[in-house]
Amino acid sequence: MGNAERIDFHVHLKKGDALISERALVKKLEKEGLNIILLEHNSLPEVNHPQIICAEEVSANCCDIIAVNIQEEIERGDANSVLDSIKEQGGIAILAHLGRYLDLSKDLLKKFDAIEAINGRTRMKQNILAFVRAVELGIPVVGGSDAHFLQEVGNVVTLGDFDAINEGKFVVRDIQLNRLSTFSERLGSHVLSVLRNPKKFPKKVRLLWKKMSGF
């Protein structure tokens, strides 16, 4: 696994609709050695810490889009116009919780730099279907807790290169699901297997899903 860092790609602060204070969040990150993408809905949080990248979760017409490495807030609107605005600023566009938008077109999905396929506040059935679709399209996959409470921070983490994110690179080695169900832990192990053996992906995922179809 090397020196991959633990990154939670989706955390909210009390300033928005969450109940997490900045002080408590920083204390937890420093104690656990965790890095995060800190989001606010339709605004940019202002927190300066080496373990935090601030980003905006933009409400588009058909989905939520995480805008990383932007200097100015992105206005709500049509998904394509939001994506264009992010690119104009040299930013990175991540589709948040794809499992809630499984009917999005292939053409739109391919415009994203990465997809949050595993989301801590989305049903696991939807997460699996999202994961299948993203990997089949060859789009980098990340995971985030979507934390609104302090105890949720780190429930889903992506192992990768934190510093490379602002460069638009996603060196993802695994997605770990913590403090969730046994099924989630099995999925996390399977994610690592897929990342190491991408050619085996479709059949293996469908077999796993068949076994767990009662979830």
C-alpha cells in the first residue's frame, strides 16, 4: 500500500447544514492523521490547515458537483455550465454521490475528473451500482463520508496522494469503509481487489452483488 494517505473526500462544517465545529474537526484530523475535502453547499469554506482542501459542493440542475481548486464560488445552474465554470478556473470537478443520480447520461459522466461512487450517506445498493458504472466508464473513483456529524468523519476514506488532488491527479489505491456494516467491509476489500485487477471487474462485482442482493 506504500505511503498512501487517508482522504475523506466529503465533509461538511457547522457553517453550513452540518453540526461539526472547525475546532473539533481539526483536533480529530490531527489525532487520526486524516486528510479531508471540506465542503459547503454553494459556497467556499474558509479554513486554512494542511490536512484540509476547501471546495464547493455546487447544486446543479440534475446533480451535486464538488468543485476543487477554484478561487471563486461557482453559481448554481445547468450541470454543463457548472462544469464549464469549474474548468475556466482550472478546477477539478467531482460528481458527488453518483448513487443518487444513476440515470445521468454517459456523456455527462465522462466530463467529470472523478466520481464519488462510495458515499457514507447513500444506500449501499446505490453505491455499488454507482461504483460499477464509474469503473466501467474508466472514470477515477473516490469515496467520502458526507459527514455532517463529527463521528461520521472518516467513515469512508480513499487511500491516495493528497497533495496531487489540486493538480487534478487521483492516485487511488483503495477505498475503506469504517464503522459501517460487515457488508460494507466486504465491499471495501472488493474495491481493492478491483483496483488491482480492473479487467476482472464486471463479473466479480456482479457476482458479489448477486450474493448480497438482499441488502
